[in-house]
Amino acid sequence: MKTREAKQQADVSAGTGIATMTSTKSANGGVDFTVAEKILSFAETVRVNDPKTGLVFSASVSSPEFSVDATGTGIKTRSLLDLLAFAVANESDVKFKANQAEFKSLLLAALPIWERVQGAYGFKDFVVESPVGRFGAAQLRVEGGIDGISQHGKIDYAIKASGLTIPRQTLPGWSVPLLPTDIDLNFGGANIDLDSMARKAIEAFDLRKTPPLSNEFGGALKADFMAKNPKFVIGHSTVKNKDIEIALEGEMTFPGEKPDTTMTIDVSGYDTIVAALQTAAKTEPESAQFFPFALAAKGFAKTLPDGRLEWVINAKPDGSILVNGAMLKGADPLSEDSPGQGNGGDLEDGGGAGSEPNP
């Protein structure tokens, strides 16, 4: 495939491809499905030439194998078709508004739309040729999944890569020993109550009014959603190379307007990091600013039986921060307009940046 525009050209090619899709009746109603697709010898080149801005460059992406995998359970296909049929039969605004009671009934029947949908796409020997050099990964995979509209829904994402290569000329020399070769990042959300929100919104909206939902209702809906204590979650994730491994996991909740965060960070090979910064600080000013921080952070660490260093970080809604139980930063000062909470140092009302660090 070739595309040509005034300032951009693209050439895309692929070799043999195969895709399969299977579906079965779901045990709880609806349809379960699986999709598997594989494309060989994928390549894309983009050339940009913009005389107005002077931007001229060429970049390419290639992989000998590109794959896609997806699954879904409990897809409410019949209910979705009923909604489509209603939209066709009531295409005018007048009819749609007149029959909105039926529309609401159909929306409720479609919930939760699906039980779970998840998928992933991946590349082997992934290469990006850019003006600053070659980026690559022996394996690159991106995964995602989301529950249907439920009271305790989950959303999950993951980015996994091995055999990473980064053009060294784009980085300061001291950072090269610290570059990761493998990453496994996992994050998402949990305890997400979209069911209550959806049902209350369907019951309350009125298409004959402008807006269909009042601003007051939107504020109350948001407050109700936050009261159910949704979480932002970092699952066990790692970033590593042959000498260093950094692992982290944690979660963030919102008991009020400000977050409550707990994070655990484990590091093996920390002395390698300190040594690289110490050596670089002698000749490269950029690294000198990081060396004192690395030493201070080690002072807060807990040494585990296997030699790894661990930091358990708690950031509280009042602005205080504890590391392994030691107070790193005290609570923010109270402001007159927020008698129950600090304001994080609002410059307009005189709030400061919080107490000084107290290791």
C-alpha cells in the first residue's frame, strides 16, 4: 500500500497473513469469541517533507512477525442489535425523544454489554529506524483487558519487551550501563463501579431537556463513584538489565479529593547504579546532580535477606510522605479555606511547600 500527500508519503507492505475467529454461545448469555491473527514480513516507511517548517525526515518500522490475539466473553450481541434496530426505526429527533422510554429499556437490557474483553498485539525482532538511530526489541507485546459495566470492574494493561536496544548517541555516556534491556510493566484499575453510574444515568436522563442530565446530577454521580473507593493499581512490574533489576508495585485510592498512595520498590544491583553515577560525576556534570540523591535514597532503604534494597513509600492525602516508616515529609500546612486538609502549597493563599524533610 502506498499513500501520497503533499507533505508526507508512506509505504506499507506485508507478506503472508492468516486470521481465525471462533465464537460460541456463552454460558451466561451472549457470545464468547476468540480471534487470532498473524502477519509476516510487516514493514512501513514514512517520509515527511514540509518546506514551510523545514521538517524533513524518514522513519521505518519492521517486524518479521506481527500477531494479534483477542478474546471476549458474554458479548450481548442480540441486545446491541436491538439498539441498532431502534436507532434505525427512530432516526428523527422527534421519534427518538418520544420513544426514549423504550430506548432506556433497551440500554438496561444491554448491560453489562460484555463480561470481559481482552487482547494483545506483539512483534518479533521489532525495529524502528529513525533519524537518531535504531531502536529495537527482540520481543514486544502490549496487552489490555476490560470488564463489562459491573459493580467491581477491572481494567488491566501491560507492556512487555525483551532484548531492548536504544541508540546510544541520544543519551549521555554515564547512563549507558543503566539502560534496561527488559521491561514488564503492569497497571490498571480495580473496584470500578460503572454499573451503578450507568443505571442511575439511564434512569435520570431526559432527551427532551437541555442538557439531558443536569450539572448537579453529574457532580453527585462523580461523588458516588469516588465513594466506592476505585483503585489505580500498579501490578508487579520490573525494569532490568544484566546487572540491575528494579521491581515495583502499589496502588492509589482516593478517600477524599487527594490520593492515598502506597508503593513498594525493590532494587538489586543498587551499588552498580551508585558506582556508575560516582564515576560519571568526575567528568560529566549531568550525573553529579543524581549522585547525592542516590546516596540519600540508600540511607532510607531496608536491606532484604537476599541483598536487595527495598523502599515502602506511603504518600498520604494530608501531604505527608513516609519511607519504610520514617517521615520524609510532614503534612502540608492547613489553609484557611481548607480547614480539614492542606492545600498542597497554593501560592495565592500563602500555603507553603510543606515541612522540611525530616529523615
